[in-house]
Amino acid sequence: MINHWDRGRSEVDLLLKQGRLTGVAANSDLAERHLAQARVHLTAAVTLRDLDPAGAFTLTYDAVRLALAAILVNQGLKARGEGAHAVLLEVAIAQLDPPRQVEIREFDSMRRLRNSTQYPDLDRPSASVDDVDQAVPAAGAIADRAARLLELMPAY
């Protein structure tokens, strides 16, 4: 029988070999702090929604980033280098997808829109109130899932 948490092991091992992930001490306290900060970001994003949609979206994006980083640090892993945020997505998809593809995969479109928002260009849109309204529930679902996984996933 295959251990449920063996899912994605080959992808994670490759990311470690490539240096895009590194091993760190598994730290459940830091993981919990990441999740707490993610929830603060989501609360702030809702508050800023109308005043500063771009800022609210960036906070929402960061909440997801922190939630995914919490899963990793709980396992003793850390994304590193250029493209570290994309590595978070790669690991989440490898380890957690399926069964909940939609909530995890939402991070990819959020990442692209966040880049357009943080590094504006006249040819690319910045985040709007509608984007915040779509992202906040997805981010909340990812943070909730991360919180449940912290208790279940062993160190890598």
C-alpha cells in the first residue's frame, strides 16, 4: 500500500535536487504563525477591497503564499531562489492535487495577476474589486485546507 503522503514524492525530490526546494528543520510553530498571518492578510484584504483593490489583492495572494509555505515548513521544506512562489504551486499540485484541483490551481492565476499588479504595464490589467471578490474565498479555502493538513502531514 502506498502512503498517501508519498504522492508527489518524485516531483519534490526533483525540486530538491534542482535546488528549487531546500530541506529545513520541520517547524510546526512557524507553520502556525504563517497561517495566522495569512488570516490577518485576508481580513485586511476584505477591509481594503474598495479603497485599494490592488493592495487587497496583493494581500490575498500573500495569504495563499503563506498558507502554502506553512505546509512546506511543517514538512521541513522551503522554496528558494527565483520563482520560489511558482515552486509553492508545483509542490502543492504534486502533493495535494487531486482531489481539490480548483482551489489549489487558483493560485496560478492569482500569481500571474499579482505580478501584473505589482509590476504594472499599460498592456496588462491590475487587480480589480472583482478579482478580490474571487480571490478571497479561494484563499480562505486554501488556508483552511492548509490548517487541516498541518496536523496530518509528516515531516518530509
